[in-house]
Amino acid sequence: MFYNKGMDAISRLKLLSDQMSLEPAEEHCSARFPNPKPDSRSDQLFVHPAQMPGGRQILLLKTLLTSACERDCFYCPFRAGRDFRRATFKPQEFANLFVGLARSRAAEGIFLSSGVAGGGVRTQDQLLDTADILRHKLGFRGYIHLKIMPGAQKAQVERAMQLADRVSVNLEAPNTERLARLAPHKVFLEELLTPLRWVEEIRRSTPPSKAWNGRWPSTVTQFVAGGADESDLELLTTTSWLNKNVSLKRAYFSAFHPIPDTPLENKAAVDPLREHRLYQASFLLRDYGFDLEELPFTSAGNLPLPSDPKLAWAQINLAEKPLEINKAERRELLRIPGIGMKGVESILVARRQSKLRDLSALKKLGILADRAAPFLLLDGRRASYQMSLL
């Protein structure tokens, strides 16, 4: 198999970024950017408008440093032995190319991952060298998300944290048993979970002044939802543990779909709605004060697809016992469908001034009032509302 033969740098970058839709990272957004239109070199690259931690919006390039990989993960298009054209960059070469894209405003930040070639330690060194060149030789001050490779050493994890704005370790599956069905040569505890623990240890033991911008990076992970026939309960149990124990910023879920010429090519694709429900449930655990035991799992341990989990919980717990909007505590208000975190703060401020007595007052606060109405009282009375068909 030939690498790079007959391909210039941009052609290689297009090939390396082509499959990155399979790896969710950072939130997509549709905002218009004040920047000039990206030049033609970014055509067909995986560059998308992304919202950074804190709300800033940039054009993010998602790519690999190499698509050569010695691992044989059953679901992965880059697995060893799969017949397709591969490409690779050396750190200095890639850094020069990306800075050119950044200077022309074709990309403003980067998510950089890699196939595993020559072992996890060597591959991690290649990623670190690339980031180090960008930061310290080429003066790039923008956003860098670095992948932590399976088998990386603790010192490498710390160096990644010093260079990046975000680091990630893909768990892929929620536990050892399920990972064996997806990636039989990855080790769940030692290779994947331990680096996430190291990140949290470093955050707690080392001053953030060691980081390039004086702040330790956030941490995320990814799961292949449905790839190992795991339940939503398994995925969310692990997510909840990560939230509490390693300060995980976010879990990403990628609904499994089969890739030709892989061992799972005949496995049925997972309904994308399942991915959506997992995200909703993970936000309830992370931001809304829900416990795992409160989520409305079916007997098989899955979330019901027809209804979002917050609404399903409210229909069970609040339909007959609605909350008084003028007295409910913050934690209670967060459990009412149609009221988000900003909405709760608006309610708490508004009701100090006067009682909230009708849905129009809630609508002025940005609340989805008709969605919330079945589960609340307004000054002791149920509100009339238009029932939603959703």
C-alpha cells in the first residue's frame, strides 16, 4: 500500500479529513462569520463552524496526522488491513500547512487526531511535536484540540495539557466487556480510562500556569452508540461516573453505522434519534441535577425514543403534582420541560419583583411556556395552554 504517492499536501489533507464526521468534537453551529470567505484550498476539507467552550465561534478543521493504523477496531474505516488509500504528514510539514490555512482564514482552530502507527507512545509524540511547533515555532495562539492516543504515557498527557485547549480520550464503549466487541486489542482501563484519570490528577496537583494560556484544557470522550449492543444505561452509567470523578466536560455519542470492508459491515445502523436522546440525558445528568436512577429507562435499560427524557420524567412525576412557579427552588425549576438553565435564572429574578400569574409572563422570559404549562402552577392555578403535537 502506497502512502502519499502522487498527492500534494492539500490532497493529503482532504483525504485525512474525509472521514472525520465520524468523530464528533465541539458543537456545530450555523452562525455567520465576520471573516472573508475561506479560500479554495479549504474546499472538501472537514472545516465546520464550531462553538468553543465559552461560546466563541470559529472555523474548525478536523483531521488526522496519519490514517496509517496498526489497530484493528471492528467499526473503524482506518483499521489495519482495510484496503483504501492512506496518507500521512510529518509534524513540521503539517504545522506549516495549517498555519497557512489559518493565516488565510480558511480555518481558525484544529481538532487533531491520528491513526496509531508505531505504538501509542510514538504516535503521541508526533501529535505533541505538531502542537509544539504550532505554539512555539509558528506562534499559533488559536484553538487546539489534541487526541490522547491509547497507550500514551502520563508525561505525554501532561505535555498535551500544556499545549491544547481541549484533550480527549475516546472510550468508544462503556466498559471492558463492550469494548472487546468493538476494539479487541484496546485495553479499557489501562489504555483509555487511566489517561482520563491522569488529566484530573494533573489538574489537581499542578498549577495551571504551566499551561500555554494559564488554563488547563477541558476533557471530553466519545462513545460509539450501539456498536457493541450496549444499553443506554451502560453508556450513561459510565458518563455519570466520568462527570463526577474526572470532571468530564462532555460525552459525545456517535450512532453506529456500518463501514464497508470492516467486520461490522453487516451490522444494522443505529437510529440517530438514539444518539439525540443520549445527549439529552447526559445534559440532565451534567447540568440539571438529575441522578441516573431518575432517568426513564425501559426494562431493557434504554431511553424511550418517542419522548425526550426530561419530558418523560415530568409526565411521570409532575403531571399530577405540578410545581408552583413562584415558590419552586432552582433544582425543581430545572426539572420542568421548556425551562432551561437561563430560563431558571430569569424566573428567579422576575419573581422577586412580582408574582408570575400567566403564561405570557413566562414567554417574555424566553420560556417555552406551552411546553412547561402542564407541569406548573401560576399563583396556585393551572394555566390554559395549546397542547403540543410533539
